Amino acid sequence: MFPIIYSDKFLEHKTGAFHPERPERLEAIVLGLKSMPWSEKIDWRSPTPLHRHPLIEIIEKVHPRDYIEIVQRIARRGGGRLDADTPISSRSYDIALLAVNAWLDGVDLVLETGEPAFVLARPPGHHATRERGMGFCLFSNAAIAAHYALEKPGIQRVAILDWDVHHGNGTQAIVETNPHIAYCSLHQFPHYPGTGEASERGFYDNVLNCPMKGGSTIADYQPIFEEQIVPFLKNFQPDLLFVSAGYDANADDPLAGVNLQPKDFGIFTKYCLQITRKIVFGLEGGYDLESLFKSVAATIEACLVDR
């Protein structure tokens, strides 16, 4: 069985008409996965209730209380915006907390089983910096989960691989000062948010950025995985791997210009499984609904086949 942590409550984060990061993204993935011939191998799990973890204290290891309270205040007054791209609705604060909690559940589950799991949650997180949400993101889910994991027994090092087409500027800024966390990103460059040059290596040589040109295909990505990413991650020897699984590098995606196909994310996943089977996949971007569902399916199928 392959566990997916999901709740219909994630649909309650409303972003407004015509916003690309919309509830329909999750609806398309869930409907599509339930139609797959291997759908009976999916173990659908709900995130634990918010009271299970001392959640705010965990988030405060990454975000200051002042910022957390800003997000809460905007939601409590009915909604607003952190920036032009990042709306908050009346339920967004609670749903963003639930998304963080789902990532923490993913950590607990993967460490318990030694097998991969997928956190199907929104809002996404990799653009959120310590003190500012941006790029559709409120809280830095992957960075929070990485810090949480490092407090678990036997966990000395964790790595984050970000294959979203946009550089995870927030994740990198938060973790690059921690020698126990490695961050690796492939992303279209130059492109939003403008960060992620190859020269950015982190404070402990713990960052690897692999900028990709617009129009890149799997033929361009595979040598990068084989010659840079896999060696970098194997050398770091993480006890747990997070994948910021964005699927907006698909050719059909409206927000970028990379020409991957959904099946290519199965290839990416197989590279990850060379590092460890202890992988927490967490949804980031991906805005063409059909290619989004097919890409998530390719990720999960690679884990099932490799087992």
C-alpha cells in the first residue's frame, strides 16, 4: 500500500476566480488517482487533528510569531493578500496549519515504515521565507518538516530535493544556514522568483542549484540528475529525503516554459529511490490539471513498481 495524506479541508483555502493555485488542483489529482488500475494500492489517510502536535511552537522554529499572527489576523478579518499573488481567505490560516501538520504526519509515517509517502496538501510552501509569504505560499512546509525531523531519534541529516519549475527561494533561505539540511533544486532560470543561480551553495556547501533553460526536456534533466543531483545527495547521506514535488515543469503548464512530460516524473522518482526509500513527497506547484494528475500518478507508480 502507498500512503497519501489528504483531506477535503484543503479545498477550503480559497484563492479567488482565475487564480492558478486553486482547489480544483487537488480534486483533479484525487479523482484521477482513484481511476488508476492500481488505485486499490493507495492508502488514503487523513492528517491528524491540529491539537496532536504543539504546532505553533514547531512552526516558530522557522517563522517568527509576528508573521504567523499576521496570517492569522488577515484570515480572521475575512481575508486579504500577502502580496499580489498570495491571497488569504477566511479559512486559509487554519488550512495552512493543517497542511503543515500533514507534512509532519508524513515525517512520522515514513520514519515508522521506512517507505515513501505523499502529502497531498495545499497551500504550497517553498516560496515562503521566514518573515514573508509569497508566490502562493503561506508557511514553509518542507523547511518546517525538515526541522521537525531533525528532532527525531536517529535523524542526523535530512535533504530536500525541489523539482518544482520555480526555485524554492524560501526553503533555501531558511535551511542554507543549517549544516544538517541539504537543499537541491532544478528550476527554470531566469524565471520567477529570480533566485537559484548555480553559484548559490549555502553556508556549508549544503545547497545545489541546477538552473534549467526554458524548453528543457528529460534529455536535459537526466544528465543533471546522474552527474550532479544523485552524487550530491548520496554524498550528504540523508536519513530522510523530502521532495518538494511541483509539477509545473510540464510542457502543458501555463506558468513556465519547460517541456517535461508527466511520465518524466516517474524517472525523477526512480533517481530519488536510489538515495533512500525514506521519502516524504509533498505537493508544491503544477497548474495544468491533467498533466498535474498524471505526474503525481507517475511519481506514485514508480514507488509501487520499485518496491
